[in-house]
Amino acid sequence: MTQLSDPPHDATAAPRRTMRGRSSSDTRSAVLDLIRASGEISRVDLARRSALTEATISKIVKELLATGLVVQAGYAQSTGGKRAELLRLNGGGIRAIGMTLDFNRSVVVLCGADGGELARVEAPGTGFDDPAVALERLAAAVETLLEREGVDRESVVGACVAVAGRRGSPMGGVVDTSFFDAWEPYPVASELQRMLGLPVLRENDANCAALGEFWSSKEPARDFVAVYMSSGIGAGIVIDGAIYHGASGNAGEIGHVTVEPDGVDCWCGSRGCLETVASPRAIVRAVRADEGLCERLDVDAATPNPEVYRRFTALAEEGEPRAAAILGRATETFAAAVGALVNTLDLDLVVLAGSGFAGTEEAFLGAVRRRVERTAFMRELHPISVRLASAGSGTAALGAASVVLHRHLTPHRSA
């Protein structure tokens, strides 16, 4: 029987190969990543687990202490001799900003070097506003947060905005049929960089969610997938601590896997994509097509989609038959797609993240777990864990900050 708890993983086990990189900076990056993942660790354990010499570790630690990236964290328990000094990442040494740019809501978080959230602020999403207006509003939210927290801008190493949609277009971000023409040519990252006076990266929201989970974990190298649902559905694939992007940077577009060949048209140009069945937009569309259900929910054409979805999830939780049927179709179709991903990539961990699961977390989680239990090809070979994201609804924003930290502190993983 497949185990649904986290598979055993010994974070203290010695690696099979040395952490010595192609350059001294890569080696330093790998050691810093090991300190981050360990929480607290001694120089002796660093040498043992990195397969580097004590002299090399001593030199690197000295450099990290001098820069303030690492600080002393007390002493280990005595084993009869001199107590070993412990080291840890300095969470307050540098700061990074993570942002989400969604249709309904934007979130801005300020994080320390350990990826921990220090503060956050929320702002209205893009709506149907002109891109320049929406980005000015987002930039104002960032400035409000920095001013409110009294942050020295010199300590902020950069920002990242998490966005949905395909990479490779001049827009660099949001894709939605309702405002595609306005956003497609818009340079989101460069405009935010101009407004904020900070380096700004952009990354797919699912990749941000995955990297945020990795950065907050205590495992220096773990392969897993984070399936992220907001208005659409995507998957962030982490391999050996780095995001797998694919040939054009669009790996993980599980939302555009065909699940109903004769289904409804999708904005991507295909038909019957997973997003047309299992996303919040698809659920709202199904609700609006049921007059009796609309009457039960007291919604009409003027009711905003987020409010329709909120009322629907509450009714489905009560077990109302028509609402339960719509939710069941969405969760079972979603689970089948995730199950195929588990088999394709031989996964032992899947994380569900994103605001699109709000109010339906247990339904989607249960459906995926049941599917994995029944159909995972390798279920007799190793445990497979399916769980919700540890950071909750703020996963993508925290993950966006982690993209900055990943690039700044551990470049060996993003090279």
C-alpha cells in the first residue's frame, strides 16, 4: 500500500559526491546552501557532509562570517571534549521582495535570507486595468511595505514577480483572454525595475511556489513537483534543488494537458485542456450554466467570479448534490492529470499550492491521494507523498522572494 506521509529522508546523511564546484564561488554557494538546509551545523559536520577538507570549510566559513551571511549560533552539546561551534544562515542579513500579479489580488512579501516572511502587504490585482496602472499600484504597495517596516533599501538584494502564463513573449508574464492584447507586449519586469529602482526578476507562479517550498525545506537536494492553481493550473518541477524550465522556459504546463479531446475551447488554442475542467474559472463557468444552482447561490451575471467561487465552495462543502457533482468532476480530472505526472517523472513528493484551492483543499488533496494510491506505477517501489504547501496562500509570493535568494546566495543551483 502506498504511504501518504513524507517519505523518509535523512538530511544529515553524507552525500555521495563532493560539493566542490566548477569554481570557488560555486563551492562557496554549495556550502552556504548546506548551512541553510541544516538550520544549525558545525564545521566538522560541514566537512563531513560536503566531502570537502576541513581547511576548505574553514576558509569558506571565514568568508561567510565576514560577509554577515552566516552567524554563530551557539555550541553543540558536549561529547566529552571541546564543544563544537554551530553556524546558521543570518536570516536578517539581507532582504528580498516577492510579488504576485494576479487578476483578483496582488501580494507583496518581504523576506530574510532564510526565506522567512518578515512582513507583507496586499493590493488589488490587475483586474481589467491598463498594465501601466496595475504595475504602478503594485510598485506603490512595495514602497508602502518598505516604508512601513523602515527597511534600508541597501539591504534589499532584489525583487521577483510571480506571474501566470507562457514565457518567451515580450510581455514576460500574464496571459488571460480578457486582457491578452493589452498585456502581451508589456515588459513587466523591466517596468517594475524602473519604478522601484531595484533589480527585478520575473518567474512563472508555479515555479515560484516550487522554489519557495524547496527554500523553506531542510533538505539541500530534493526532487519534487509543486502543482499550483490560481486562475489557471501549472506545475513547478524541482530537480536537484533547481527549477527545470524546459527548452523555452515553459516546462510544467500541466494545465494545458488535454483531458477531454472534445471539450470546450481553451485560450491556448487547444480544446479540453485541464484548465477548462478543473480550474476556478472552469468551475464558475459550470455554476453559471446551472440556473438552479445560480438561484441557490443567489448569483447572477453581475456577481463577480471570485464571489461565485466562494459561495460555491461553501455549498459544495455542505454536500449539496449539484455543487458536489461539479467539484467531483473537477477534482477527479485534476487527480488523473497529477497521477500521470507522478508516473511520468517517478515522483515521491507532490505539493499542492495556490489560492485556487481555497475552500476546496481537502477535496483536491483527497482526490489526488486516492488516484496515486490506485494508479501510481511505482507505488510498490517507494512511498509517494501528496501534501498541501507549507506556506498556504502566500506560497507564490514567498517563492518569488526565494527566486531572488536562490540567484543571489546559491547561484550554483541556478547556473
